[in-house]
Amino acid sequence: MYISRYMIRGVLTATPEMLLPEARCLLNENHFRHLPVVDKQGQLVGMITDRDLRSAFPSSMLTETERLHAYERVEKAMVADIMSTECVGLTPESTLDDALLLFNREGVGALPVLEDGRLVGIFSSGDLLAAYKELFGVGEKGSVLLGIEDDDQGRSNSAGARDGGSGDGQSSLMTRIVTLLEQHEIPFTRLLRIHDEEHGNRIYLRLNTYKIASVINLLREAGIHPAL
């Protein structure tokens, strides 16, 4: 899944020569936290954040005289004076996984999206959450995420017979789950297996139903055990 589908285009930017009060006004008025800094050719040269600006402006702990002197200096300071110049970025072809790993490694809240050094978009941690919310069906009508124990006991002949399978003991647990849900016309949208270091393998099932108790009973009757 490429971030080009989720990134923000038409990004507001600052220039290195922009004064700090102007940059702060731009962030506050648009409710942004990150502002890419570009040169006249549209090449990214830095990033400035609301945290950078808060640090630059005088503290309320200063005396009134000290604050006035500090404000005089800040009002003349430019974005280039405080922006971060060592910026990591993405390309439109970067994946959601690429973005997640970079957010985790760099500890930043947004990443510029570049093509040949030119800024073409920005991708924030909020965009990543929205993308995964869509990908995993969170918030869909009647959406429920159900965990299922994956202990390989689902390969027994008796279980295969109970769920309407062939009874040959060869059907995988995931196949049995899908077959069971389809036979009873229970809508589901995602099915994945994850290895948990503490609990072993588990299967996670995204259902779209308001009758989750009935589904759990149906699974148990078929020898399939929801995880506690």
C-alpha cells in the first residue's frame, strides 16, 4: 500500500528567509504542527515544527524586561536560524510499512514526500493511523476484531466433519474458519495469522456483525476456540 494514496498534497511551506512570527502564524492559523522549508526551486531544505517555535519564543519564567528583549530578537530571526536541516523523507512509492518504520526510528510526527528532492507532499502519523484504520476495517459498520487460538488442533478429523469439511484432516484452520463463515453468511473483511511471542500463533478475524456472541458460539461448536 503506497503512501501516495494517503499523503497530503498542495502542502503549505515556509522559506528559509521567513520570519519566525510569520511561520508561527502560518502554523497556528492552519492548525498544523510541521512546516516544510523549501527554496525557490521547491527543493526541501529543512523542516520546522511548532515545538521548534515554542522553544524559540521567550519563556513566561523570564522577567518582563527579559521577555521584551527576547521578543525583539525573535521578531528578527528567520526560519533558517532554527529549522532542522537533516531531514529524512519518503517518496510517493514508499509503503505504509516504510513510513511506520521511519516514524518509529526517527521519533517525528510527519515526513516530507519527495521526488528528486522536490517536495510533493507530506505524510503525518495521523495519516498513517487513518490508512491503517481503513486497511484493517476499524470503524466499519458492526466491525469487531476477534482473536482465535491457533494451536493446530483444528486439523483433526472430527473437527473437519463438524464444520462441514471433507473430514480428511488436511484443511487448515484458516480455511475452516472461512468455510464456516461463508456457510452461515457471516460477513468478514480481514483474516490474518500473527505469531505472538507470549501466546504463540493467533488468527485475527475482522467481522461485520452485531451478533458476536452467536458467532463465538458457532466457532466453539466447530472446535474453533476464540482467544481470551
